[in-house]
Amino acid sequence: MALITEVETAEGRVRGRRYRDFLSWRGIPFALPPMGRLRFRSPRPMTPWEGVRDALSWGFAPPQMKFATMMGLGKYQPMSEDCLTLNVLAPAAPSARPRPVMVYIHGGGYVIGTSATMVYGGQGLVEHGDIVYVSLNYRLGPLGYLDFSEFSTPSRPIESNLGLRDQIAALEWVRRNIAAFGGDPDNVTVFGESAGGNSVVSLMSSPHAEGLFNRSISQSADAGVCYGRERSQRWARIFLDELGAEDGREVQALEAAGVRHLGKAGLSFMRRALEDEPGTLGYAPVVDGDVLPMAPLDAFVEGKTHRVPMIIGTNRREGALFRKFGDEGMPLTTDRVDLLFENTEPQLRERVLAAYPSYPSDGALTALCGDAMFWKPSLDCADGHAQTAPTYCYRYDYAPRLMDTLGLGATHATELVPVFGLGETTFGKSMTALGGARDLRGVSRRMQGHWLRFAREGAPMDTWPRYDAHERRTMIFDRRDRVVSDPRRERREAWEGFRGYR
């Protein structure tokens, strides 16, 4: 039976639920709803309220593309621009000292996702780690990750990197308020996967986020995804064309468009943009000279990121998920691979392809896609950051028999199951339908142990050595974990000099 629990925040009192082992608050607003005149503006501080505000159910999911209904959004969780909320989960038992805080940023290519997704509940981490867990929403798609600031006017300002600004606002809320929930504002770990992992990489590079977290974990980040103003402005104009905006009336069109109209135009824009530039994401952070003075990947390489301990890594077969289910933006055909190199570093094409002896087989295309989008840029981040702060690199290799049978293996996002301790859930059990439940429990126990030790102390368990750009010692998570120096060295050397889109 759930009981009521109340906490006083800087903005007002919130009412959550007390379960046997946990305290839960959902849908706490960390900024004003970005609606009306606040659409395409930076998040504004929440207006304090009187009395007690219910935090008993999830807030609205951010507006997103039509295919998000595949995830159940719009059915179990309504969507609205009034989406800037976060959730807190804490142990019910009292503690003599403040607990470490882990703040999770969900993935979804900056176009889909919500903190209410079952996978991101955080209960396993709270139960085994004695931490306070926070998950958050941020603006997606054209409302969060297209740069319309070219059309800004004094009477109607438009700002850039809105989804990233939302994440920063949520971290500012954590700094102000998490002590009231038993958390330590001076011991905050920010972590995320895929676009959430790329968000972590971006936060590590943003002066606006300095001092808001003390450690970071980036899982399967497409870390090269951040573009310059020229490409961002071109993409904004493609979107406005799909929206039907008239020249000189772009601001009025952006203000007047309904969420569904924006989503329809956004989907058409993605198809146009990704057809011409495979290996990009249509929606992404932008180098704006403010939130991001330079591309995060460049900041890592040049040692200009926040000097906090970091875990970063990818999965063995990142590209298999996209190969299996299709993705217009990925370099998964020979034509798209040719276009990728033509648009970036054509001089590297033959050297890189030689590192995949079976090219253009399906297996080679899958491996090349995962390496280009996830592994190579994450490795560049690790190489750069290791020069300035403790860095720990991993590769996730574990795959139950069913995942191998399906041709997926340890593909994109599968490490979320052990990290969040989901092996005993319906979702986790489905992965081990052909066996492997015991192995999955072991992988989960070890990964959670490393993640939680890192959150508490700034370093994983002693079996995981620090990474450096000479030995490149990397933790391989599998049935039996092992440390390997410079895994896939030949591929790494073949990709040297590849920087991707800018």
C-alpha cells in the first residue's frame, strides 16, 4: 500500500508516494511550460506555488513524431508541450549522510522518448546502490533540436539548443533541490544512452553546465553528432519549406503551427536531410557560440571538457539494431557508405574499407555503421578526456542466445537491461527465453556494481583500470569480464583522421 510523503522544494511543496522500500515523486516541473511565447525560448524558472502540488503521476511526454505511438505514447502517456518535468526515486530508509545522485537522460535520436519508459524506472539502481535517482524530460524534434535562431527578432527572440538547455535547467533544479530528497548536490553523476549519451558528451562541453555534475557516464553515444551553423541553418530552411512557411513570415509560421503540423513537417524534413547526408541525425545539438562554443568531439580532442571522471563505451554490434529494423540515416548500404565518405573524408575510404575484409557483406556493413556512428567518436572522446581527467572505457559484448539467433547480438541499447537491473522483468526475461538468465544476472550485478561505485567514489571497482591513449585498456563486459588493451586495433588505426560531419 502506497502512503503519502511530502517534500519542500525551492519552488514549493510536492506530494509523492511512499512504498515499502522507496519514495517516489513523478512529474515535478523544473521550468515553466515552453508554450505560447515561450516556444523556441530557453526554459524559464518555474513560478513558485502555494500549498502542496501532487507529484503522483508521470508528466506529459514531449511532443514527438508519429511513429512514437509504436512505444505506446499518446495512449498510456499523453503528449504536450507542457513537458518539462522530472522524477525522483529515493530509498525509504533514512540515511545519516546525503546519498549520491544519479541523473539519467533518455535516448531516442532526439525525436522520441520519455522518462516514463519502463526501462528507465531506476528502481534497481536505488535498491542496490543506496542512491537518489532522477530522470527527466526535454524537448525533442523541431521544438528542441532545430536551430531557428537565424529568424530571431527583438520582438520575437528564438534561441538554439533548446533540448540541451532543458537538460541544464533540470540539473540546476537538482542542485537547488535534491538535498530535500536526501541527495548530495555535490555528488551528482549524469548518465545517458544513445542520444542521452550524446547529451552527456554535450554537457561535458558546455560552459553552462559547469559545476552542475561531478561525474559522467556516456553509453553508446553518437558523439560526433553536433553540427555547425551552416548545416543547421540549411536544415532549418528545409524544415520551414516542409512546414509551408512563406519567406519573411517564418516566425509567424513557427508560432502558429500546431504540434501535429510540426511533427508532420519534421518527418518530411528528416527524410530529405538524411537522404542527402547519411550518417547524420536531422535533429542534433548545434555549435552556437553560447551553450556549445565548439563541437563536443573537438572539445574532447582538445582537452576543453569539464575535468570530471568519466565512463564511456559502446556495444559490440551497435549497428545490428538499425540493420534489422531499418534506418534511413545510417550508412548501411554501399551507396550510403560511398556518400558518407564523399561528404566527409574521401581520402580515407579505401583504408577504412580494407579493415572490413568481407565488405560489402551485411556483416561488414553492420560493423562499419556501428563503428562510424558510435565506436570511433566515443573512442576519440576517451582518448582526449583521458589526458585531463580519470577515464574508463568499456565495450558491452554479452548477448543471450535469443539475441544471437535474431541476428542482433550485443546491439544498440541492450546494455540498458543489466545497467538498470531488468533481468527479472518481463522485458528482461524475454531476452533470455532461450537461456542465459544466470549469465545476465551476473553481468548485471557487475555492471551495476561498477556504475554505482563510480557514482559514489568517482572510480569503478578495482578490476577496471583507468584508460589512457597508449595502452587503451578497455573493460569487456561478457559472461566473463576481461580487460583488453586496444581492442580492434586494426580498425582503430584505419579510422584515424575520420572526424565525420561538421
